[in-house]
Amino acid sequence: MRPMISILMPSYNHERFIAIAIESALKQKTKYSFELLINDDNSTDETAKIAETYSQRYPNIIRFFKQNKNQGLMKSYKFLLNNAKGEYIAILESDDYWIDEEKLEKQIGFLKNNPEFGLSVSDVKLVNENNDEIEVVKRTEDIGLNGNWYEQLLFSNFVRGGVSICFRKAIYDSYVDIDDYINNNFVTFDYPLLLTLAAHSKCNYIHKALSAYRILPTSLSNNAIYEKVIAFEKGILAIQRYIMQNNQNITLRCYSITEILNYRYNILCGKAYKHHKIFDFCRYARNIKPITFKTFILRFFPALWYIQHSIRFK
């Protein structure tokens, strides 16, 4: 039988974590049939061996694939999506895990009963490499939006990690061009995906932590190395520009394009300021459009702003 849900698990060098991730999927209590697709991207540790062992134990649920050459996360997602048979897609990367055994039941049940909704996400629990809880991320930005998230997500992504995401594959097939993501070297898969789904359907937020999102020193959005932090933030800016270009027919009511881009350049300025990079700070500030007094000062007198605040908070 064709499964109702396809769970996508890209994996690479996660031998410490992948068994936890797989077990959390197998423990799901749902009336909807599901498959678990694991794609190992040529791991150099025991990740593939562990995944293959599980696939042999659960051949009716798990489909295991192993690449002979490392392709990268975006191409791994493309491969998994091309092989997915389900009407709905759930994301579970091999270093994360689900903490609610009814996660799929709650999210897919909602989507099946509400056809105008194409996406469901939830709060997440942040954990470290030892599974210790860091915090529970509870967001409220969706409240009052009536499922219309596109503009708010475009301004600032309030969905933490891909581990809570479930969506209709039909919307992905109709509107997402993952080859564009690959050709543009996007730094993440989930953010442009979320924006595209939100542009073409309503979105649902479950205000309960259903999943655990693991924070590692190597995480893209949690890196202490300045160059990598800046590269990630510039990557988010590139995604925003791409999405806005492809959805020019959508009228923005709460934020202007200038405000959206100014916010991102403010983040870049903040990262440069935190790392004492005055020349980078000034360069990013030059991209800010002066629509308020603060943005006017930042745009035309960035060095003055930098020095003044450095003295004030010294």
C-alpha cells in the first residue's frame, strides 16, 4: 500500500544520534501509514551501518539509501523527495528526534481535516549533544494571523529547525523548484520551503513541543566563527530576495520590502558589531535605506554610530 506519510531523514556522520532519531519515528502512534526514507550522504563513521541495520529489521517501513559520493544536504533532500511516496511529508534529520508519540497523528490529522492548510509546525525543545534540555522554544508570532504566515515569515523566520515541519507534497510539487535552491547555494532547505508553502497555503502552529532540535557546535545557525555566521546571514538574505522575486503578485501589508531588507542588514551590522568588525559594520550599514532617524544615522554615519555605542557600552 502507498503510505500516507513520507518521513525524510538525510544523514551524515551522526552515528551518536541516528538510532534515537529512527526510534522516535518508529514509536509514532498514528492511524496513518508512513514510510521512513533514510539517505546516507557517504558518511565516514558508522551512521550508514546503523541505518542499514534498522532497515533490515523494519523492511516494510524503512527504505535506506547510501550515496557513494557526498552530495550535500540540499541534494540529499532532493533525492529523498523524488523517492517519497506519501501524500504528506515530515522532516526528521538524523541528529534530531520526536518527543511526542502522537506528533504525526496531531499534525497530519489537522491537515487532512483542513484542506486549505498546507503546513503544520510546532514548538520544539532544544537539546545539546548529550540530550540535555537547553530550553523549550515557544513562539507566538502566528497568533492573530489566521494561518496567513507569508509576510511574517518573510520578515523573520519564527520556525526553529526543520524537525517540526509537516506539509502537503502536492504544494511542494507545484511551487518549489529545489534545483533553484541547489543552483543558488541556499544555506538551508527549510526556510525557502516554509516561505513557499506559506505563499500558497495557510499554516498551522501547534503550541506544544512535539520535537527535539539538537544544537551542536557545528550547527549552521549556531556557529561561533564570525565568517560562518556572516555567511549564514547573507544566505538568509539571498533566500528572502529570491522568494520576493518569485512572489511579486503577493501584496505586502504589514512590512515593506525596504523594512524586510533593513531588518536583515541590521542583523548583519549586529553580528559585525559583536565581533568588533568596524569596516564590515560600515559596509553593511551602507545598504540600509533611511526610513527612520535611526536608519538615517546608520546609513550615512555608520562609523559615528559604531564608536558612540562602543563607548556607551564599554
